[in-house]
Amino acid sequence: MRDMVEIGMGRTARRTYELDDIDIVPSRRTRSSKQVSLSWQLDAYRFEIPFLAHPTDALVSPEFAIELGRAGGLGVINGEGLWARHADVAAKIQRLTEVGEKEGTEAAVALLQELHAAPMQPDLLAAAVAQVRAAGVTTAVRVSPQNARALTPALVQAGIDLLVVHGTIISAEHVGDGEPLNLKTFIAELDVPVVAGGVSDHRTALHLMRTGAAGVIVGYGSMQGATTTGEVLGIGVPMATAIADAAAARRDYLDETGGRYVHVIADGETLTSGHIAKAIACGADAVMLGVPLAMARETPGNGWYWPSAAAHPSVPRGAVLPYAVDEERVPLDQVLNGPSNDPFGSLNLVGGLRRSMAKTGYSDLKEFQKVGLNVRA
């Protein structure tokens, strides 16, 4: 039963929970972390760790997508970002961070909007896709619902393996200025699997699953500096509740279809290995990481981070902020696998998740979704 509270006469609201509001409860035997598997499979593609990179130019260059792919994860290129618009992206990002340092985040966001106003050049994006494909790792590109119909044919021709239709909030049918994008029809006509999101509730997650999506993203990539919440739209996604709701939709859809499993990918509040473990425990199959990966030397943002929604031309939702100076940045392998000298869980993300699962006695991700949870008072 939903926990409803009265917020005023005649108006009720549901009580919901963030990842920081819950704790994992060890209640079984413990095991060695070496006996824990973090592998999962999305459609025909197997990954050794349940990590995707948020599709922002601050993180995912073709080179970073290759490195994360070789490490067992998935880097998602922003198909409407700088790699699709400029040949000298490194110089553009350097200019962006310099403006951020000297003039502040508002000036940096204005420059980001200016850089995104340049026309998209399909040849540049095709070259980025080809570079990742040539390395032999899974190739994924993100498009917005508004532009999915126009951009996808060229991406499929370029050879992508996975398409990510990703917006701040998404539905099964996007109504724009032209013909509405019906995701069910759109996905049925494609030869590549589609991951779609973000969603925040059971109903929308179930609707997206019924479109034929291979995966559903829950959340909007919340972070310090993200402004999708109260400041701009008044919208928030309490991630623990939202993930659990989407996992319930996955169970309902599994029963409805007689066995079709749709993966739930959490995109928000996952800043530490503990957050990642809690997201999996709530029912996620994988997590989409943003800020934690900004620590890696291989990212093009040089320690700066901004979500993909920060570049919106009229309603930017996210700040351009520094998260690590050069001397604090470490190789991607150390971010993922350690060693770590940080007692707060920002490094050795794989090791932290492994140990959480081992301490509670679980050996794989699907089993770990059954772990006990407590709500903090």
C-alpha cells in the first residue's frame, strides 16, 4: 500500500525515499568478493560491470567510450553534442572550462549553448561511431525524443549497436511541433535495441516497456548543480522509490508477456559505491554514472562535469562545474577498480559494489535485488 500523507486540506502526497534514506541489511551468510559476478546482458550485448556513462560531452569522447568498453562498461556518446557539431572538440571544451574558471557557471552555460547552436555534421558523428566500433567494443549513441526520428537512420547506417532515446522526462509518445514520436512504432521499425528514459514512476516505466524497449532509464541524472528539480521545473525523482516502482513494472511486464525481461537502469544520486549498491538493491540492473567518472583522467572534461540537459537553448537544466583538479584525477581503472585512499566511496566503485554483495551473501546482480532494506527514521 502506498504511504500517503496529507499536505493540506484536500491535498495528499505520496511519501517517497531517496537512496540516502535507505540502508542495505546483511541477513545471510557472507562470501568472498571474488565469488561475486557483476556481469549483465542487455539484449545481445554482455557487460562485465553494470556501469553506463551519462551521455554528456564532459565524459564521453570516442576514446573514453573505448576505455570504458574495454573495462566492461558502456560509454554512451551524445549524438546531439559537441562530437556531432565540431571537429576540434578538445579545444572547445578547454575554452568552456576556462570560461567557467574565470567568469563562473552562468557564462559557461551560455558558451555551452553557443557551442550547441552550431549545426550538426553527420560525418563527424559517423566518424566517432566508426572509431568506437573499430576498437571492438559495444557502440551506443544517445538522441533526444525530439530528434530521434531524424537522426537515427544515419546512426544505424554508421553501425551503432544500441540506441539510447534519452530526455529529462520521457513518455511512450512524444508530441512536438511535427508528427508525434510513437516509440512503439519507432522501435518496431529498428534493427538495433533501444534503451529509453528517464522515467520516475511505475506507469510510465510500464508504458515504455510495452514499446519494446530493451531497457528503461529511471531518473534524470541528478547531481550537485543539476537544476531539473525545484529551481527550474519543480520536478524531482526520489530514486529509491522510483527504482523500486520501475522494478515492479518490470515484474508486471514479465508476467504480461510471459517472460520478456526489460532492464532497469538507474540514472541519479549514484555518487558513491554505496549509492550504486543501494540502486541495485532497489531493483536496478545497472546504473548510469555521471560525476563519479569525472575523476578519471581519460574524460574530456578535465575534471569538469555538466549533464546533457545543461545545453538546452532556452531552458538549461544543469550547471557546468569543476569536480576534480588535475592532481586529484586518477586513471579510469583506479576509479573503477582501485586502489582507493578515499573512505567515502568515490573510488574503487567495482570493489565497493562487490563487497556490498559479498557482505550480504549474494553472488550476482539479480539475486542482490532481493536483499533486505531498512528505511532511516
